[in-house]
Amino acid sequence: MEHTMTRIPTRQAARRRRARRSLAAATVLAALGALTVAPAVAASELRPAAQQSTGRGTLLGVTPVADLSRAEVAAFLKGADIDPATVRHGVRGYRLTYRTLTPRGHSTTATGLLVLPKGGERRLDLVADTHGTMVHRDYAPSVAEDFGLYAPYLHAAAGRAVAAPDYLGLGKGPGLHPYMDTASSVSASLDMLRASRTAARALGRPLTGDVYGTGFSQGGQVAMALGRELARGADRHFRLRALAPVAGPYDLQGAEIPALLDGRVNGISGVFYMSYFLTAQNRLHPVYGNPAEAFRQPYAGYVEELFDTRHTEEDIVTKLPGSVKELLTDDFYERLRHPDGGLLAALEAQEGTCDWKPDLPVQLHSAAGDTDVAIANSVNCAADLARNGVTAPVVDHAKADHNTTFKLAGPQIVRWFDTLARR
């Protein structure tokens, strides 16, 4: 979950980026030939053998989207109040299009952002960075101009490749985004790693296979679930080295919903997240038969239309009330306290992302001052890990709000990954 970050780019800066993208296009076209315009056939000799039969992770296209110097990356991060001290390289960014699965298991496509450092080692470790809540498809990393790029640029400028999936239905992917559907977020993220492996090799920067996992908000929960799959051997080409998620909603029933109902989650964020979650999950589970069963009028008449990937968060919050109590019918509000049926199924499908035993270092970043994702989520996640014999410190950024937690945690995580990589 993620409240909107301030957008900092000016029109002049956007024009400079578009010019750099045009120049970068010539380089990538030379490197990849027909791959950027001719999907699966041209890529067949490059994709991992494990995906030959299913098509999952098959790279369909590579589009240059960014080329920044070290100074430009540092200025970009500093303008967002993120410490740029770990910036050691400029970066190049590429939008990848690849094959993956829908929540129903059908073949589809998705996009994501691959960022490579300019300089450093030829063979690169990989950071899997999973983003937080986004409603407009153009906020996703591979098409973003601002907040979707902070973490990918921060980690790539430190000398690692970064794979940042857009998830399903965001960026240039088809359809609607199945918000907070952990299974499809993980499959899209895993397949993005596979596509990144193919693209990086073709671009002359092959991956070592070592993966460092991080993610913010919704992406923090996805990072834990993706880490679990990698640790279980989901793909033999990748070795998970560490996990450092930030402010993830790991425990909806035990932490986040109780915080929403008792006021620890602020009203506007609670309304936004709840509306998004219910409308998206109702496409996967029988949460309600008609919007009026869950939402009060007039919101029942248009709430589903607000989450069509074309509305911005700023637009959506002006069309909804200031509290969950005003948003939901009395009966459905009580169902949140004692979920059953499709609502219970939707909640349970997202549980257990911390209930496993990582054989690797884990840090959980959060903040007591976060009124979007309660720190109780991270405390409960650490308790789940502890029951499995794993000590994972909760790094409390104290009075920081949701976005500031990410801005403080990001550079610390880069330094921690640096330390682990030297071992």
C-alpha cells in the first residue's frame, strides 16, 4: 500500500529524459536487434530452457526508457529528500515486455523496468524491487516519471541490476490490476526476474544469479512472498541472498484491518485502500454480489469505475468519503470485524507471507508514525519468522510517515546489501 509521493519532475526535465531515451534507443537496438520489435521467435535462443515449455518469463520486447548520469541520479534522489550518498554510477533503464500468468492461470503479458548501472562490474547481482499501491497504470516503474523510479535508481546507482515489475494490469500490461492478489503479484515478479536475466545477458551485463529482495508497502508484502518462492527453489538460476522489505501489510486480519477500524490508519488512506481492495478482490472472490451490498450510495454507483487504471489517486479520493464507516454499509462494516464467505477467502489468500524459515538475513523496516500501514504488520511478521527460528529485526523509523519511512530506509538497505555482498 502506498500513499502518493510528491511528483518532482519539471516539463524541462521530462523533455531531457525523452531526448536521452531517443539516444539510448540506438544502442539497445544494436544490442538486441529484432528482439525489441519481434517478440518470442527472436528471443527463443536467449530465454532460459526452464521456460521453453510454458513461455513464462519469455522476453518479448525491450524498450530504452532512461539514460542518466551519476550527477543526474543524485539530483533526482536528492530532490525527493532521499540521501544520494550511495550513488556511484549513472543508470540506464529499459522497459521489458514478457509472458506471465493471470490470476486464473491463463497466459498474458506484463511489463517491468530493468535498470542497469553505467559502469561497475560486468556481471551484476540483481535487486528485485516490488512497488507499492498504484492505481494509475502510468505510475508503474516502466512508465513512471517520478516515485516509481526512486528505489530502482537508488539500487542500480549503487552497482546492481534492478528488476522492478509493474505487476499485472499496470504499465503497458493489459486488463485491470488484481490489487493485493499475492499469488499473481509473485508470479509476475518471478517472471520479470526471468525476463531480466535474458535481457541483461543480451545487453552485455549478465547476472550472477544472486538476488536481493526489497519492496515498499504492497511491495513489501510481495517481496516476502517472492522471497519465499525463490528460497524454495522456484527458479534454479536465482539464489536469494537477503530480504529487506519496507512497511508491508503482511497481516491484514491481525494487524491492518484492526488498525483501520480503531483509527491507527488515517481515514482517507483507509477509504482508498479498502475501496481498491474490495473492488479488485471481488473479481477473484465472491466478496459481494452487487456494489450496494458493500458500499453506501452514492459510492456504490461508481466506485468500481474509479479503479479502471486511468484514474489517479488524487481524483479518486475526492469522490469518496473521509472514513470507512461512511463508505461501507453497516452490515458490511461489521463483516470486516468478523469476515466470512468470499471476503474471508480474499483475506486468507494474502496471509502467511512471513510464515516460513528463510536461511538468509532479513530486515523489516517500518515506523511507529506510519498511519497507512500500521507497524503491527512488521511486528507480527517478525513474530511469524521467530516461530520458525529466524530472528528478523524490525527497524523502526519512529515518527516517519509512510513515504518518509521508504525514503529513510532505502539508503540504509543499499548499505546493508553492500555489506552482505562483500561477505
